[in-house]
Amino acid sequence: MNQYPKTNDVLGTVNRGDAAESGLCTLCRADCQGKCETWLTSMIGRKMLYPRDFGIVTAGSRNTTHVGVSYNSLRIQGYNYGAAGLPKGISNSADDCIFPNVNIETEFGNEVKTKSRIPIMTGALGSTFIAAKYWDAFATGAALVGFPIVIGENVVGVDKEAVIENGKIVKAPELDRRIETYLRYYDGYGAIIVQMNVEDTRNGVAEYVIDKYGDKVVIELKWGQGAKNIGGEIQVTSLDYALFLKNRGYVVDPDPTKPAVQEAFKNGAIKSFARHSRLGYTDLSSPEQVRENFMSSVEYLRKIGYKRISLKTGSYGMEALAMAMKYATDAKLDLLTIDGSGGGTGMSPWNMMETWGVPSILLHAKAYEYATILAAKGNKVVDLAFGGGLAREDHIFKALALGAPFTKLVCMGRAVMIPGFLGANIEGVLKPERKALVNGNWDKLPAAVTQVGATAEEIFAGYYDVQNKVGKDEMKNIPLGAIAMWNLADKLAAGLQQLMAGARKFSLKEISRDDLVAGNRETERETNIKYITDALDESAKKILNS
């Protein structure tokens, strides 16, 4: 049972297309005129936590029956006494135990700790053009809020301006732009993470980045993602560009060097080409060989100067999950992102997305189980990030609790891109001279926006918070998409604080699996989270029999 149909009258939201488990549309468009929950949140922020039209309405939950195994079949436990993890200087009085005092800062890392103001990070935003178009909004917003953002694979390889000599990068303007945009507003919270796949490794991305940026950047090895079980893809509509990518060493489908394909393109029968990356570890045939290769790669990255190294793995089976967790732990990596099926993509084969891999909740439940096995043997388990179809504050709480105490961050992909799209579209209307620069898609503001306001100051609830942070003079350089990102983060933060206060947990390290209950027996069996009426039942009977 999908928790989110296409409309939510209580919040006043409407999904343009089919609603996914996350509450996002299955197809999220950069030119969308609204108005899903995340889209509206990008303007009005934490106001979206509450039912609309206060004073003339009452609201009732529609989500009391849970069918199937998903994050939406987990419920958050509440308590009627106590307060754990109160920040320093905060008493356990009712005056101090209020949700704004909940500390949601987190950190990850083995020896070098990376701080984040809110326990989220972006998914990898790589060579898909939508990532490049809206990067200024994504990166500036993430830096201002203070959470990590990931530059995904192939950014250098698809850059026509990049110079690769003797197989190694000597110039990478798009990669530089992405790193420097984030670092401009970085204030000690968050991180810029650069991901590498097979082609990136061959091209010398790691060497280029460490030589130019040193320890300002986290380097990430990539095994896979939840959206697909092959390498990354993009689509191009130019024959010349397709030939360029083919010459760069990529797999391009259909093959643009074939005369028949060129003729079909000339006559309009073929209108685009798909560029594919390569599979990793194809020359290896056992977990032992993977381990040897992986440890050697990590050793090399440390040798050339990297102090922080992460790994991204996808929704493969249990063997691959165990390998990722064991090898990342043994290598003393700083972060392992585990991406389950059910998440998003810039471009993946659709039926592959629908049918391959392990759904997020099942993968994450097993990750916790495997982490406890490693910990019981005396290992310092690698810090984890869970991703795959997570978009709301309750998802953040549930993912952190399901993997507690090992999970430090929740990886969000499409959800944190929506503010960039919306802000760019609004900016293109309010500042027509910047429409092309910010890739705005609208000629006028739609009703869903004008109902909120007509100027940036009216539309974006966090406008003056951002101005207070950067200064009035600097506001002219802040993309409206970054302000929209601030609003989304503010709502997620406040919502998470409220859920944690209700669970009587005033810091993230106090969240535990006991703060979750399973909405059905199947979810209990698969996650080992107790069924609703079994949780605390023993304690209840002691009270009754006392």
C-alpha cells in the first residue's frame, strides 16, 4: 500500500505524475509548476509540517493501516516520560526540553571527522546534464546549510573543455567549477565529495583533485547505485558529441561510428545516443580478489595524500553488502553509502530500475545486522549513510534509527534537487536577464507560486535567514535555488527535531532501533523491529502486575 496517493488535501499538495513511495513523482521535471510536498516546502519551509488553513479545519490521519515491507511500514515510537541526550547547559525541565533544543548535528569519519549541521547528504550528481545546469543552486545551498554534496562520476569525461593528455587530466573546468562553487560558501560544516568510477580512475581524477585541492575534498570509490546494475548513463542528441564521447573511450549506443547509424541520424530515425560507463572488477572472480584490489586502491589514495575516503555501493545482494562493509571497515574508510533500490536517477533503464536489486529497507536492515557482527568482533565499524527513495523528515529519523548507532547520514537524491529547479524557474521570471544563465523554464510565475508571493522576499520563507548569514551585499550572488534548498533543509530539520523530541531523544547519538515499531508482522520479520503491540509489552505487564 502506497502511503502517498497523488493528492494530500491536508497539506494542499498534488503530484503531477504517479507518486512514488518517497512522496515524489516517479518522474520529477525541472520545469514542473508544482506542487508536491517537497516543491512547496522549497518556498514556505517548515510551514509545510502542518495542515493548511488553520482555524477553519481539523485534520485526521489516513495512514493507520500498513501493508507490505517499506519505510512507510515503520512507525516512530513515542514516550511519555524522560529526556535523553540533552545538550550541554540544557536542563531536563519542561522549559528546556523543547524541540528547538534538539541537537541534530552529526559527524562521520575514522580519524578525521567531518561535521554536518543536518544528517543528510546529496546523492551523486554527476554527468547528467540536469546536475550541471543547476549545480550553482545545489552546491551553494548545501554549503550554506552545511551538509555534504557529492560530485558524481564522469564529470570530466563528458566535459568538452577538459584536456586529457596521455590518458591523464591536465585541465578540468567543469570539475573545478563544481568544487569551487561549494568551497566558496563552505564554513566548516559539510564536505565536497568527488566520486570515481572506472573511467574517472583511468583519467586520473584522484591525482588531479589532490594536486589542486588537497585535503579539502573527500574522494569516493564507486561500486554501484540503487538505480541500476550497470555503469552510469547520459543521453546526447548531437552526432558530433556522440563521436567525441566514443573517442574519449566510452560505450556509446547506438555506435555513432557506423555509417548506417550516421545515415539514420541524418534522416531523423535515430535522434539520440546513450553513453554508458563500464562495469568495475570484471577481471576479478572472487571476494578475495575484490578485497585485494580494493585495499590496494585505498592504499594508493592514501599514499598520494587523501585523508578522507568513502565508498558508494548499490543494491546488490547480501554478499556484495558484506564485502562493502567488511572491506570498508578494514580499510578504515570514513563513510560507506548504501543505496537501495527505490531511489532515483538522472538516466537509467526504466525496467531495470523497477525490477533489479534489493529494496532500501531490506538492504538497510541487513546492513545493521552485518554491522553488529563486525562490531561484536571488536571492529570499529565504518560510518554508514543510507539512501534510496528517502525524502522526508520521518524517513531521516527511520533510517538513522534502523541503522543506529552506525548510521550517521541519510543520502537524498531527487528530493534535494527540487529546490534547485524551483528556485531557478522563479529566478528566471523575476530576473529575465538571468533566465538562460540559471536555466529557468518559465515565462511567468504559476498560480502555485503567486499564491505565496510575487517577489523573492515574499516567496522564500528563509530569504532573510540566508541574508543574515551571507550579508546583504552578497545576496545578489546567491541563486534563488540555494535559498529554496535552505527552506527544504529548515523544514526537514524542524520536522526531525519534533520527531526526536517526541521520542525523548535530544541528540542524534541517542536514537536507537527501539524508537521504531513495525506496522505489520512481515516488516517485523524482515527488519527485526518489534511489532507495535509487542514493543514494551513486557514492561506494561510488569506495571499491571505490580
